[in-house]
Amino acid sequence: MIDNKKVVLAYSGGLDTSVILKWLIDKGYEIIAYVADVGQEENFEEVKEKALKIGASKVYIENLQEEFVTDYIFPAVKANAMYEGRYLLGTALARPLIARKHIEIAHKEGAAWVSHGATGKGNDQVRFELAFYALDPGIKVLAPWKMQEFLDQFKGRTDMLKYAEENQIPVKASLKKPYSEDDNLMHISHEAGILEDPKYKPEKDMLVKMVPPQHAPDKETHLEIHFKDGNPIKVVNLDDGTVKEKPLELFVYLNKIGGMNGIGLLDMVENRFVGIKSRGVYETPAGEILIKAHMDIEGIAMDREVMRLRNMLSPVFSEIVYNGFWFSPEMDFLMAAIEKSQEVIDGIVYLTLYKGNVIIDGRESPSSLYNKDLSSMDIEGGFDQKDSQGFIKINAIRLMAHNAILRKQGKIG
């Protein structure tokens, strides 16, 4: 039976969602707090105690880390997904997973409502709500930052801090980090606050998952990354013999070793789906290493025309993820095409990490399409160089015809 006064709230333990939790309780709702563990640095027991103290009737702490890596991060790696050619989609990839579990809990609890603390200016409101409606068309969404009554009461951070004090909500208000962060396994993002000035240079103490490249050790780290069907299946540190094969352990290790070497820093101004430009500073050590290694193994194992078509799909895939359409028919189509393209993407990439750089040293693949004899300038092999004469003439036909018309019209000499 569906309870029309029961709400499952995506709860982080921060100021916004703590205020929202209490505010919704004051409006007569029963609130179930849901905390998604996607790899962020957090004391989840403290978060749970805080939610219960504020008045939540129940708290769910869901460990989604393994699923995040295998079902969301690895598919993005296989797609070489980079929004606007640079951003590795750390926040966007976590949102559909968080939303899926959110809806599962709402069904389990018989809640008519789901709620979140995303603002009306950002991408996350779109990502969450599109996922909610795709997964359950009958679900109802409470989004306080788009409710006039809430906006009238809370015009800024000062109003929220005052409300928290009046209602004995413990907060960690500090000027130490005058910007917002989103942390998960894939990345940590820093935005808003002092970063809203696009020329402001981030200080080194902002970085969490990595050291600045110029402060990384003056020593190379040598790795080999094994792929099967486009998925990373093993990482070997050739310097100390460390081996990681389980997806989550592999990814966590690459975050650690990449961060130590200053890998994964990105500072960019991007275009939000809602039409606003936003500046973000991102740390994505493991993601950058895997994307570069994956692109390299594709170079030796993927057919040229398949690569051409898949590369046309990669920016589309990235936009779909960024804009919140993970649970859509177009994503189903793209995912099937990308999976098909990865069937023989197997092999090993050898690489060096050094002061912010991922340097490819070599690669090998049982599915290799590389033929040394055909490409060699020293071996005649099975390629008759005289055949190139006809190949060039055929490809020149349309060029000659086009320029003949331009000459006839006097547009070229």
C-alpha cells in the first residue's frame, strides 16, 4: 500500500539535506533517509545518527561501490566518454545508480514520494528526476529548491544556518572550504563559491585525491593494464609487483597510484544542460589512466570503420550521460552498439605515470590487426605498392571534378 505522507529523501548529512529533512517533517511528512555510498569519504554511522536525531523514521545506508565501477564507470571507459571532449563524467555517472536504489527503497517502503536536495540551477535535479520518472512513471517528487514556500523561507546560506541553529541541527559550517564538492569513486569535483571567478587559480590544498603534478615524485611508476572485451581486468605494478584483479580493488588502486603521481587534474568551464555555464575543478586519477589505456588498446585491436562509427557515438553517449538520460531508449541503443564494438578489445597496455602524465610505452593484443610486414618500409610483404596508384586516382576523381567547376566559374586560377 502506498503511503501519501511517506517520503524517501536522498540524504548526505550536509546543511542542505539536513534542513530539508527537518523542514519536510515540519510539513507533516514521514521521512526515510537514504544515503548512497558511492565511494565518498564519509563517516556513515555519524550521518545515520544525525538523520535519526533530526527526526528520520529510518535510515538506509547503501554500499553501491562495486556496482558503480562495473555497471557505470567501466561502460563509460568502453565508450571513451568525455563530455565536451574533457570531462570524465564523475558526478553524472553516479546519479542514475543513486536514483535506481532510491526508487527501490521507495517501493520497498511503500512511499509515494522521493525527494532530493539538488538546486534548480544545476544538472543533478535533471539527472535525478529524469531517472525517477523513467524507473517509476507514477512516483511523485518533492524538490524543495523548486518550491516557492521553501524559497521564500530560505533565501541563502544564512537563513539555513539560522534554521539549523533554531532546530538544534548540528552543522559543520566552515570557511575552510568556500566551495562545494561532490566526492565518489570516479572523482571529486570542486565548484561554486570562490571558484565562480573563472580566473581564480585553485590552491594546492584544494586537491583531495591527488597531489599537484609539479609536486609529484621525481620518479616513474610503471604499470601494465590488461583488458578483456574492453573491460580492465588486471593491473600490475611492474616496480613493486602489486597485482589487482577485482574491479573495485583495481579501480581504488589506480586512484591511489594515479593520485600519487599527479594524474587526473582538470579545470574547465562547461555547459550545463539547463543552459548555464559552470566552472569545475575535477580530480579523476583512475578514470584518466583507464581512458588513455583503453584508447590505446583499441588502436591495435579495433577495426578502422568500427572505430570511426564508435568515435561518432562517444560524444553522443557523453551528452546522454551528462544530461541525465541514462534510462532512455537512446542509451539502450548506444550501449548495445558500444558493447558490440568491444568484443575483441583484448590485450595489455604498458604505461608510465610521471608528474601528471600517462605515457604509453607499448601494447600487445591477441586480437591485433597490426601487421608488421604490411606496414614496414623495409619489407615488401603482401602489399603491392603499385596498387596505390589506382587507389589515389579513384579518390581524386571528385576532387578534379569539383575544382574543374570552380575554374570554369573563375573562382580559382
